[in-house]
Amino acid sequence: MIGTITHETRSQCLTNDVLFDILSHERRRFALYCLERYQTPMALADLADEVARLEYDAATLPQIPGEDVKEIYLDLYHSHIPKMEDASLIKYSQEEDMVSLRYEFSDLNLGEFM
């Protein structure tokens, strides 16, 4: 089911325990899916918009209350982005407000986990 996920430097491998912990929360799965789908990097605000669309199963962003999108942005910023960055899955530049993947997830079909 889960093979080895390779780090961008190819010198590290992500352990299944870390991967399972990260994938245990739907919002993190959605964020990783979006980063892979849109070929990172992405602005955190754009990532929050896309995660909100997935969570609400909405075709367009205006279908989602603005306050809910803001809540998702803040939750990503304060909780999920730091957790994924601590696990070295992503890289976040606060100065540029950009998020990018550090691992190649092509072998892991993230759509199956949503």
C-alpha cells in the first residue's frame, strides 16, 4: 500500500509512522493533495482556498462562507503547516507566504486517502 516516499534530496526516506500521523487528519491530506496537484509552490492563501473547496465539496470558492475560509487558513497556518514542516514534508516561507512539497508523492495516490 505505502512504499517509500523519497525526499527531494533523495538522502532521506519518510517513515510510515510519520506519514500515517500526517495523513491521519483530513485537512492535511487535502493540503498535500493540493500541493501535489498544482505542482507547488503555492501561496498559503491559495492553498487554504483549495482546501476549503475540497472540504465543502464546492465547485467555486464563493459557495463557501468567507469566515470559514479564513478559519481554514488560520488552522493551516497555526497547526497543520508547522506540523508538516516539522516532519520535513513541506517547506514554508513566511516571508513569501509560500508552501512547497519536499517529498515526491507520485507513488502515493493521495486521492485514495480522501
